[in-house]
Amino acid sequence: MKILVCISNVPDTTTKIKLVNNNSGYDKTGVQWIINPWDELALTRALLLKEEQGSPITEISVINVGTKDTEPTLRKALAVGADDAIRVDAEAKDAYYVAAQIAEVVKNNGYDIVLCGIESSDYNGSAVGGMLSELLDVPSVSSVSGLFIEDGKVKLNREIDGGTQVLATETPFVAIVQKGIALDPRIPAMRGIMMARKKPLVVLPPADIEALTEYIDYEMPQAKSACKMIDEDNAGDMIRLLHEEAKAI
Amino acid sequence: MANIQYNPPDHYLVDDLLSDEHKIVRDATRDWVNRSVKPIIEEYFEKAEFPRHLVKELGEMGAFGPFIPSQYGGADMDYISYGLIMQELERGDSGIRSMASVQTSLVMYPIWSYGTEEQKLKFLPRLATGELIGCFGLTEPNHGSDPGSMKTRIKDMGDHYLLNGAKMWITNSTIADVGIVWAKDDEGVVRGLIVEKGMKGFTAPETHGKWSLRASITGEMVFEDVIIPKENILPGVKGLKGPLSCLSSARYGIAWGVIGAAMDCFDAAVRYSQERTQFGKPTGGFQLQQKKLAEALTEITKAQLLAWRLGTLRNEGKSTPAQVSMAKRNNVEIALNIAREMRQVLGAMGITNDYPMMRHSMNLESVITYEGTHDVHLLITGAEITGIQAYK
């Protein structure tokens, strides 16, 4: 059984974003790049499944649609424990473009389980996983917080309002995972980093696919206004300020 | 997914000088520190207790002996990777970095460099995983900067040696399974030997009352007619060159490590100076606060470049002990100054354990003295310039 984990290369979550080029992009100088946190948890779960005694998982691959700059992120995935990596050599233009590129690779390689993070922490589109399953015409399960293989059968947990839904599905399928799929992302060990040197990182040319949307402009959120403290003896001021300044009442 | 805020300063884009692998090594160690050290370290420091459970994690991560060949349990890494691991560990705490420094540079390094194949296979893999803890005995109660005058002796008894003497200020001595001890033989030549836990006549009392490296164990090693099997001698080196080469490796790690402590203090101070408001504006908007922050960033940047260049030279086999001395001395000094200045940026809040400055300051008071004092390192540079040794 082969697992493919889709990896998005995103700025570290503490990065301060500065817009450039008439707000059409952001300054990437000095940005620390990481594996999208949800994808990292998906990879961790895949590794745990493979390490289970008698596990049917034979191979874990990771894939990213991106330029050469994203290779360190794939190398990290290899260091954590993925067996091989694939980079589709193209700018990730939009969600459809990424999903369609990954779909081409999946069709050619026959993965049994495809894992996607529920969203990426940069653009938060939450679209690639769903599009991918549609393009592949395979089942998809969203908001997956548990993935188990028992007697060769796949079971998935989804968190629902007030409880957990348990689903079964046939392979191949796409699971769109959220927090809970693994407790903590696995940190690569030095020996893993060393072994990653020899693991394959295959670069594929992109398929001839057109993006459906175009990013043209970004806006930074408005700065939060300062907090006004009101003395407890003058509680009436709060009503006045809410009325006159905030115009909330 | 660590939710600890940290914006590491990199004003000269030193990251661009690192390979992808270096960055993965650095980030992995940083993530581990965020997960396993940051949340607990203030408590252990306050209790003056070594977080011993971290030894296994450090071993699993590969923080012990990263540059040792993989056939002995290492990771075949270069010296910049080693330096980056030290930097990130010391951002957590100098005591945690000391644990990894001692294990790597003062225990694994001499066994790897001067030991027999049997010694390497017996000890190195288990030191790499943390199954065994090591310590290093050179300094004596009356011989610190002058180790050549050591009193500890081994006497050749035919089929074994008899070890007598005492060592002081030994990290991990009370919990160590293996000690690399330096002693003079019957001819007065310094030799390295492996002392193992449980050997009769070997005791290791703990040193209490430290106001520094409180999350690290320090103790003595006392030897009274300890029988040392001949196969426990390190055959590959004679003279002070042995321990001094170990110290060069450890000092190299310190030159990187203390940058982590400085970066941690700087990062906390920058964030505080933007959040704390006085006279209607952030304290970071006042010139005297900016002076402190700007000087700190300048010194961190210089230290980063010094460490990177030294690492490159070390990878090429070209670094000299005098170059290591300069980097250790400079970087510890700036880190200590930055810890003190950044504490001031926080005003009164800086003295609490909500922030790392006081702990780093207290730790760095040890680091500026151990592994060659601040003054002796200056005199090593002086000797390099003039050819005259002023420390004798």
C-alpha cells in the first residue's frame, strides 16, 4: 500500500509579511520556509502507520508543486522519514493548477492513499484536496482527525458536532486531514537528515494545465486600534464611547 | 507547530551561507528546543535540577556526536551543523548545550580520535544514543588554567594502572557512566583514560550552591587507588595536546552556542519593546532603547559571521586553536553583555522568569569562565601576535 502526502511550502507562521510590487506579492527575503503544519501532521500519521507492526504500508512519498526553492521543504520531509519526494517544477499558480498537477502524478503512480492538509497556512484556500479527489474520481473524506488500517481495511475518524464520525472507504481515496490526525509533527533526527541525502527527489516537468484564477492584489488587514481602558468609577464613559466613537450602539 | 514566538535575527542573511541541510539541522533542533526545553527550563533552573529525561531525547535527535562517523553512531555531519545544533540548544539553556558539548566534544571526540577500535565500538554508539552519559576530567582543585601542573597520577602496576587524584568542576560527574580523565603517568606525561562508573575507589560528590548552570549537574571526581585496566588507556595521544584538542572542539561549539543565548534575549527584548508603552509610545521608539537593540544586533551579526567562518575553516581542516579562542572569547562576551542589556530593555519585568535574560546571564557567567577563561583566551591571541606566552 502506497501513501502520497501532499506538501505545501509555506512561510513560518511567525513571519511578518511585507507586501511588494504594488501589493501583487510579498517580500520573500529572509523568510523561513516550513512544511505546511497540517501537511506535516499528515506525514507524521503516515509514518506512524508505516511503523506499526505488520503494516501494509510499503512506501510513503511526498509531493510538492513548486520551484526549486521549495526543495529544502521536501528534503525535510525525507529527513523526517518519507521514502521519496516528487517536485512538479512549476509555480503553484492556484488551487486548481496544483490539484491538477498532483492528479497527473497520482494517475501515473497508483497511490492507495493520498493525504492533504485541510488548508495551507499561507493562502488558507482549503481547496486542493477536494479538487484532487474530483479530478481522480475517487472518494474523499474531509476534516479527518484519525486514520487507521485494521485488517487491511481503512477507517477514518471525523470530528463532528459533539462527537466523532467513523467512516470506512475503499482505496484509493483522498483524505483531507485536520489537527488531531497526529499529536505533534515529527522532528527530523540527525541520522534521518543524513539518510535523506541518498533518498530520491524526482523533479517532473509540469503537465500542460491552465490555472483557473489569477492572484492580482493583496491587502494587509487594518491595524487594530488601541485599547481604551475605562476607570471602574466612570463606567458610564463606556456607554458614551461605544455610542459616540465606536458607533456600536 | 510550536506556538512559541521566535523571530531569529539574521541581519546579514547568514542563512544564505548555509546549505539546505544546515537549515534543516538548525530548524529541527530549534523545534525540539521549543517543544522540550522552553516549556520546562525555568522550573528546572529554579529547582537546580538537571532535566535528565532530555538525555534520551537528545540522543534520539542526534545531538550527541553529529560529526562522528555513522559507523560509530554519529551522523557524518560537518562542523557547521554541529555549531548550529549548539546554537539552538543554548537558546534553550547553556546547561542543555553543556550536556551535548561534553558528550560530543569532550567524551566522544577523544574516544573517536585517540581510542582503539574496540573502545570506539564499545562506547561511541551508546554515547550517541544517550544510553551512556559521559564526563571529562581535566581541571583540578588547584590547577585550572594551568592543567599541565595537574597532580592526578596513574601508576603502572604491570597488568593495570592505579589512578589517584581529584578533578573539579566536572559537568555530569555524578551521573556519568563514562569519564575521560587526564592524568600523568610515571614519566610525567599526560595520558587519557576511560574511567567507568562503579570502579572501586571512584566517587563523584556533587557541587551545590551554584548560581549558574542550575539546570546542569556539576561535581567532582575523586580517585583513590582506582584500578584502571590497561585497555582503558587512550593509546592515540600523549601530552596536553590530547585534552587541549578536545577543548578546541568544545570551545568551537561554545562560540556557536552562546549566539543562541544572545539571539533569544534579543528576540524577547525586541518583542517587549514593541508591546510595552510609556509616555504614549512603545519603549522601542526611544533612542536609548534603540541604542541597546541596535548594538545587540550588530554584535550578534558579527558573532554569526565569526562562527560561520570558523566553521568553514574547521570543515577544511584549517582552523587553529587561537582562532577558536578568539571566537569563544568574543562570542561569550557579547552574549553576556547582550543578556544584561536586553534585561534592561524589559525594565523590572526582565528580572522575572517570565523572560529568559536573567537565566541566560547567570549561565553565561560560567560559560565566560569554563573551557578557558576569558582572560586566558585573550592571552592566547596575545601569544599568537607576539610569539610570547604571557599566561605562563
